[in-house]
Amino acid sequence: MTSPEPRPILLLAHGSPDPRHGEGVRRLATAVAERHPAPVRVAYLDHHGPTPEESAAELGPRGILVPVLLTRAHHARTDVPAIMERIRARPGLDGFAAAPPLGPDPLVGAGLAELLARAGATPDADTTVLVYVPGSSDRDAVAAVGAELAKRPPGTGWAAWRVAALDGGATLAQALAELPSSRAVAVSYMIADGVLRDRMVERCAEAGVPMIDGVLADTAALASLAISRGSG
């Protein structure tokens, strides 16, 4: 009887230089490792080491690079393919592959719903959930988040789900001006804490919009999504 093929190592790779973001990704990696029967490591797409190439060389010969990214913007479209080309060019590492970014995906939405529930925010027909994304110069990447929420809202009972962006989409002020309800609550479309989430908190405070605590790295839904990406 042929024994099952061992599960590949997972490289959870992200690109933020903020140490708080790195801490969040490491917490996510710990949650993934509890359910994935193979090594799980964190690597950096840029700014810091270890790089995915270094980690792959240490842990190979077979693995999956899971981009811990929530949009298909520059990192996903440009950096990840270039990194994979360098990894697979190394002797013995041509068995490595790259998974799609984590978002947009219904499980990211489930993570947002998890954060709302954890904070005690119950669905209300007069309240719109503003999903606050960091944004990108790639407006299509931001629009894809809104399209995913419109297609598969993460939860029922709310007035609506809308997107506000720091960059590349409707600003918080613009989203509030078009609010389809009398109230709003914001939840950050962020893997982990960092400078961008700090800016979201500040702008919500200025606008008088409650911001839900917590980040997606600490949700069961995102761990499940990372495992799913790593399973091919």
C-alpha cells in the first residue's frame, strides 16, 4: 500500500515593514500550524528577512508560498511571480508553487463577521457595516473587495455592507455621504495592526464612527483560509 504524500510546508509571506504586522502574521502562522501537519513558516516579501527564497532553501524541497495579502494588487501581481521564479530556479526547489492571495474571498468576509460578533456588534437594519480597506493605487483591486461583499455579504440583518478606502476608492467621508442607513460601524480589512490601521482608527474617531477592535489574523476564518490555500 502506497503511503500518502506528505503535506507541503507552508510559507506565509507578507510585505509590511511594521513589526506589529509581523507579529500578527506570526500569530496566524501559529493558528495554521495547529491544524496543518507540516512546517509552517513566516517569510517577508520585502523589507526584512527571511525572504521566501531563504526559507524555501532551508525547508524544501516541496512547499507552497501563501501570500498573506487581501487584494490582488502590486505585491500579488508582480512580486510573488518574481519570487517564485527565483525559488524554482534553485536546485531541488522546482516543486514549490504559489497559492492565490487570501483575498478577496468569502472566508475573509467570515473573518469580518467574526470580528463584529466578537465585539458584540449584532446585526441591525439601520446600521451599515463599512469595511475599511487600506487601499491601493490599483483601483481595480479595491473594487474587487466591494464586488465580493456585494456578491456574498458576510452576514444578514445589516442595512448594507460598503467599502471605504484610505486610497484607491471611496474615502470614509464619501462612503458616509452615501450611507443607506442612519448609522454605521467600521471594521478594518486588515491582516494585522500597523500604521495603516492606526490611520483608519483616527479617521473613524474624527467622523464619529465606531471602529470594531481586532484584526483578521486573529480569526478562525482566516486560519481556515490559509490552510485551504496551502492545500491547493
